[in-house]
Amino acid sequence: MHSNSYTIIFTSLVAIILGLFVSVANGTLKDIQDLNIENDSKKNILISLGFKEDPKNPWTANSIQNLFNENISSFILDEAGNKASGSKIKDANNASHSYLPIFSHQKNGVVNGYAIPISGKGLWSTLYGYFAIDPDGVTAKGITFYSHKETPGLGGEVDKLWFQKNFIGKKFVDEKGSLIGIKVVKGKADPENSYEVDGISGATITSKGVENFLLNDLKKYEPFFKKIRKKNI
């Protein structure tokens, strides 16, 4: 028979050891989860900017990292649309004032497009994605949604290719130079209208949500893109 003190000490040691194992496992899993989130984010930035994944040769975590590092540069903007010197993307998440992350696709020193994060309320959830813009600062290059909890087959169609392709080539600045966004119409958009895309049948609230928060996010970046448009005149 072991004494009570022995039993207490043994039980305590086992609990401590198991606690350490659980702590290490949780830390390892969190690192893996964070890396997966980072890779998914980078993948969506690439897709919004027109990079295409070969179905026969799917991207791996390493290929996403390499493709992103070779083609994408990132920086943050202040509210006036100026590059915040010495600041990094992570600073935008920790800053007490408004810093805006932006991603640029460059090849041989020439900018091929910009991508900005977008997010806002749909019907049931907050949607997160990226909106890519041509070098002219006027034309949509692409859009992706990578996180939401909208209804599958209805609002959930936002992450489908057919919906996202609607935005490519559409204008979000009118002929007078005013930011107007892109209208997500109920039913079919007028093919002659450069500022409209098809809505999602049976998902009016989600469609309207996308329209509204896209415009709101573009307003935040408008000081920067105004400067881009002036350079292109």
C-alpha cells in the first residue's frame, strides 16, 4: 500500500507531464493553423491578381510561398494614401490608427495590378476576400472570397468562379473620375453597363452586402488610387 502523500505526489507529476504534452501539442497545432491561414491568404491574393492554378499540378504550400515571394510586394498606406515608411503589413493589424495593407504584382519593374483586402457583412456572416485592381486604378482585375458562412447554393455562391469572373474588367470609377463602386444587381446585369455585375439568385442580402462593403473598402484606398490615376493621365 502506498501512502496518501505518495499517491498525491504521483498524481500531481502525471498531471504536470500531461499538461506539458497538451501545451506543446496546442502550440504546434497553432503554428500549423497560422501557417495554413497565411498560405490561404497568399493564394487568394495571387488568384485575385490573375494567377491560375493548374488542376493537373495543384499548388502546394511551398509553391504558394515561392510564387508569392517572387511576384508580390506588400506595403501599407496611411489615410492620405502615402506609403508608410518603415512599416510592415503586420503593423497594419496592430496600429492604433488606420494603416491599410496593399499588395502589388510587379514584373520587370512594371506594376501589373494591386490587391486590397475586403470584408463586410452578408446575410449570416462576415465575408473576407481580396479585390484586385488594374494598374489604371479604375478597372477590376479580380475578386476572391476565402472565408464566410453564407448559405451553400445561395449566398455561398460568392466563392464560386462564375460569380467572381463577373467582376473582371468592370469599372468602379465613372467617366467623371468619381468612385461609384460596382453594383451587384438582382438578376442579370446589362452587358453594356461597365459598373454592374450579375447578382446571386435568392441571395439579395448577400449580394447587396458585397456591393456595399466593396465600395466602403475602396473609399479607404481612394486617396492612393487617385494618385495612381493621375500618373496614368
